[in-house]
Amino acid sequence: MRPTLRISSLLLVLALGAGAAYAGGLAQFKPDASQLLQSYQRANRMRTEYSRAAFDLRVDPHWYDHNRRFWYLESTRDGKRAFVGIEESSGKRSDPFDPGRLASALSTKLHRPIAPDKLPFTDFQFVADGRAIQFDTPDGAFQCDLTTYALKEVPRSGGRSGFVRPEPWRQNLWAPDTKDHPSPDGKWVARIVGRNVMLRQKDGIEFALFEGKEDQPYVARLEWAPDSSRIVATTVMPGDRKLVYNIESSPAGGGRAKLHERVYDLPGDKVDTFGFILLNPSTHDAEPIADRVEYGELPGIRWKLDGRHFTYEKMDRGYSRWRVMEADDRTGALRTLIDDHPKTFVDSTSQYIYYCKGSDDIVWRSERDGWGHLYLVDGDGAIRDQITHGQWVVREVLDVDEKNRQIVFAASGINPGEDPYFIHYYRVGYDGSGMTCVTPEPGDHTAVLSPDKTTLIDTCSTVSDAPVHRLRRVSDGKLLADLGAADITDLRALGWKAPEVFVSKGRDAKTDIWGLVYRPSNLDPTKSYPIIEDIYAGPHDSFVPKSFAPYRSDQALAELGFIVVKVDGMGTRNRGKAFQDVAWKNLVDAGFPDRILWMKALAARYPYMDIDRVGIFGTSAGGQESTAAVLQHPEFYKCAVSSCGCHDNRMDKIWWNEQWMGYPVGPEYEEQSNITNAYKLKGKLMLYVAEMDTNVPPESTFRLVNALIKARKDFDFLVIPGSDHTDGGPYGERKRRDFFVKNLLGVSPPDWNEGAGVQGDSPQ
């Protein structure tokens, strides 16, 4: 791996003055019209050229032979490919079929030569109990008998389903589950009819066990006790369920514009709340449990092994407290099993809880000691063991093995001297004993567990080191098989260069801040170049890439003559609770004090980076933050492009904003609003909005536009008809590039209306 560059605080102070002075003596990079057009064309070609020049970036396992073997496709630059089979237990190669015999059979069938290493398909399925395979080719679909290699034509399978566009984000309205609910003993059937719970004996008369009223919560779910003695009815008391609107100006069929509406809770709104009623089919009694879940999802219930008690989860409004509650289905008595009550927020985006099936134990992830760790909680709510310890973060749990009392999980920050965001995989006992790193090589790892959870396919890479694939045993990390490595020979031949990993100290002069640096491929260090930050910051994750990719759009933007950077400042996740808590009721901070210091350190190290010409762009939360940059830090950030931003946290989805900004809605919402602060604009700003945005309501951007107009500010504004939440798409990318070329390079972008730049691919 390449060494990571670090700048100490003392050297930074000394270098800033000297570096700035030297940078001031460099001539600015200013391409002429021909050079600029060539840069655009080169940037446009990068995605296609680079993506096609890297091979075997991942291993996609397909399990067969009762999950004892898997196959994956291996490709090379000359179009050759092999279907590689691996025996899981030993790691030995055991290919799924004989490519020579299959190629010969296909050559005869199709009346043309077929090479064994260029079979005309990339996917297949085992059929006939594993005695044959079936595959689609351009000439038709075939089934091949693996004993005789005889071929027969079959209907096309249709292949694997491709990308399916997700439904627009919609708030769940908890429609009642009206299907029949038979009791475990088979004597009763319960169902929801309107606001009533109806009950009937098998082949008997139906009657109302519970009659609901219009002004009371309605029953949405029914759950029988294991012994059929009770029904737990989960109820919903609707909140205001207010609407937001989108106007589709250009519907596909033409005609008038269309109004779209949906329920969408905003911070401070009255929300749905939930409760429970205990129904007794023998006595017809209906007793409410004396508790309500005041916020979040419809709570699911989980029965304990005694069949009498059940648990449910409860998040307080504002994400300030999260609990696991236990209820007695006979008496309605309640007690708290787990209580997570930090001083700031409970991060729902990193929560994990596993309810053991063979016991009442619970495996739970909490940040109660300041770091995300796993705990073993017994059926009485006592923390039996803290499973993991230390100043590092559990990122994901892959498997809980109840029989052997082992857990497989991903974590980052354990290895001293390594990028603290690099993910490794570990195995550990319930009591915290025997913790073993299953993926020891330095780098960022991704892993796929085998169906029996005894092995994993490990892919390791960095932003500069191509992926290497291995099969490992989970129990001790033993290497069972090398599965090859990505081939990036052609990529390097195209002039590809990895982004630089750069580290400097944050605002506290102690904490390392990590980021990436992208440079033009034709960089001239005797000229000075403006800096552009690609920002997306939020407490829900970290965002600087750590693994390999042949193409990233920041490199294409850099190609036009910029130094493009991406940084994880304080207020983001995966570095401990204190690091993340900087964002608490303070999203406007966005890590800017750390980002600015980081870029100053970078410019001190590389005098051709012009710290006096800095731009920034982002989408969604990044749209909010990029606008905040030019409003709150105009002395540093000179221009910004913001797409679909949440410019006021009172005008965006409730779960995101109340989680980080708190509840009740306080003065910080107003104080940190880009709309409130629009009058501060000094630099250049371009705003994008998608008229059909189902994530962030478009009025957030429109009201910022209104405030800027009232403040008599100059800015650019782009409305994208028919588009959902977006960074602007190919057209928006071109406009973003043009904006920075004009306002940071100080030259005119190509005249696209005159046909400039028709060569090369689309920007995206």
C-alpha cells in the first residue's frame, strides 16, 4: 500500500505562510478554448474507458451442491472467461462443468466454433437435481446434461432480474392487517374488520371480541400468545398526517400539469403513536397495557420462552432514549430490560439488536461507553458481558451462532497505524473471549459469508491497491484458497492514477482528519489550481471512499483543471460517539473547521493548490452543507453548487432532522437555516431542485430562492422537470462543471449550443 501523508501541527504552522507566499507567485492555470474542450472530452470518456479497463473487481459466489461448493466468473482483458468452482471445506478448485466438452457440444449445435474460454453466456443455473445446467445465449436457451453433455433447447429463463427503480419514499400509514389469524392451538380465528376485532371458533359463529370507536386508536396488528390464551392487539393513534406536494410540470402524456401529494411528517408535527391491548378469547376481556410508544415504527412483539411475556422496542420522540420493554400478557405489568439514554442522541442508523432464539438472551450494539460495541443481555435485562471493548467501532454483525456462542462482525479502528475507517472481520465468543481477526491483511475488506457460516469470501483493497480475493475459514481466519486479484493493467495504461490519501489534524489539534485528493492527469506543478470540495456530511455515516474503484466522478471533475477533495470532518460516524456528537443540534457545523484546516494543510504541502480559490458542491445533505459553506464561511469558500438540499431542517423528513437537531424544535433550527441566513451570501451560488423530489420537499430550495431574491442576491437556479431526488444527472453535471470553470478557472466554458464537445460520452 502507498504511505499516507500526514502533516504535523508545527510543520503546518510553519508551512502555511511559506506555502501561501509561494503559491501567490505561481501563474494560474488557464486553459485556452481548445485545451478546455479537450479536457471536457477526456473527462466525459473516463467513466466508460476506465470501467472497461478493470477486470475481476469482485467475486460473486453462486452456491451449489447443497451449498458445499460455489462458482464465480473470472474474466480477462482479451474477453476470455472461466467459470471457476471451489470446494468450500478445502478451498480446492472443483469446476462446475467441463468447458471443453460444453464448447464442443455448442459448436456442433450452433454450427460455428465456440472456444472453451469464450462460452456465450455469463450465468447459468443447476437443474435436474444438479445433473444438468441451463443457460441463455444470444442463439437461444439450452440445457446441458453434465454426464453426456447432450444439449436440448429450452425456453429462456429471462435471466436474473436487473435494476428495479425503488418506489418513492412514502410514509407508512399502518393499514390494518385484515387476514385471518388462527390461534396456535387451532381452536380460534381472529381478524380485524373495520375498527373491530372479530373472533370465531373453527366452523363457528363469529362475534366481536373488541369493538373500536372512531375517536380511539385503531387495531392494526394481531398476535396470538403461544398458548392461545391471549391476543396482543397493536393499536395506532394517527397523528396529523399532513401532506406535502409535488407539481409535475411536464407529464409524459402531455396535457395539464399534475399535482402529487403524500403524507410526510416534518419536525414538530403530531405523529402516529402506538399501544397494546390484551384480548382474552375466553372471558372476552380487553385490557390496555399502560404504555404508549410515542414515536417511530409500528412496534413488533417477540415472545419470550415462557410464552407469557413479550418484548417490544420503544424509541422516544427526538431519539433521546431507546428501550426494550417487557410486558406480562396476563397482568399487563411492564418492566424495562434495556435502557439506552445518552446525553445527545441514539443513532438509529447504526443500531443492532439480535434476539436469541434458543434463549431469552439479547445481543445488542450500544455506544454507552463512547464507542459502538456489542453487549450480551440476559432475559432479566442484566448485561452479562460486554462482548467487545476498546476505542474502535463495531460496524456490522454478520452472524450470531447461538449453538457455539460465537459472533462474526465487522469493525474498524482496531489496528494502530492503519486508516481508522478500514473494515476488518472478526470472530468472538459471547463473553468476549477468543477474538480473532479473520481478515488480517492491511486494507479495507468486504466479506460474503457462506450459507453455513463456516467460511467467507474476503475482498481486500484500498483506493490505490486493486482488490485481492480470498476464501477464509471463519473459525480462525485460515486461508483456504486464493481466488485471484483484479487486473488493472489496462487501466494503468490509460493513465489512471489513484487519489492521494491525506491526513492532518482537526480543530482540536489532536484528532486525525482523513480525506482524498484528486488531481488532473496533466497537472503542471508550476501553475496554481483551484480546489473543489465534494461534500456529503452527516452523523449517519462516514463518506470518504476507502476501497478501490476504477472510476469516480471526482476524478473527471479534476480533469478540467481542479484539485478535487473529499473529507470526513467531525460530526460524521465511525470514529466514536464524541466525534459524531459534534453534529448534535449543530448540523450547520458540518465539520467545516476540520475541513478548512485540512485543505490549508494540503495547500501548504503542495504550493500549486490555490487556497484562495476554493469551491464546494453537494447533494441532499451535501446540498444543505455546500450552501452553508458560502453563507457561513465566505472568507474560505468562494462558490458553491447545491443540489436538492435540505436548506431548513424544519422542512425535511422528521426522522433525519429530529434525530440530529433534537425535539422539541428549538431555536437552533431557525438559527442554522440557510433560508434564515440567505442574506449572508457573498460568493457565487448555483442551486438545483428536482420538481418531483420525494426525499427532500422541493419547497425547501424554492424558499431559499425566495429569500435570496428578497435579499437582492445574485445566484443561478436550475429546476429539473420530472426528476426525483438527484445531483442533476448528466445535464446537471455539465452545468456544475461549467459553473466551476467560469467562477474558479476564470475562463468561459464551451458553447454547447454551437455543438462544442460532441465527442466523448455523457458526463455520467
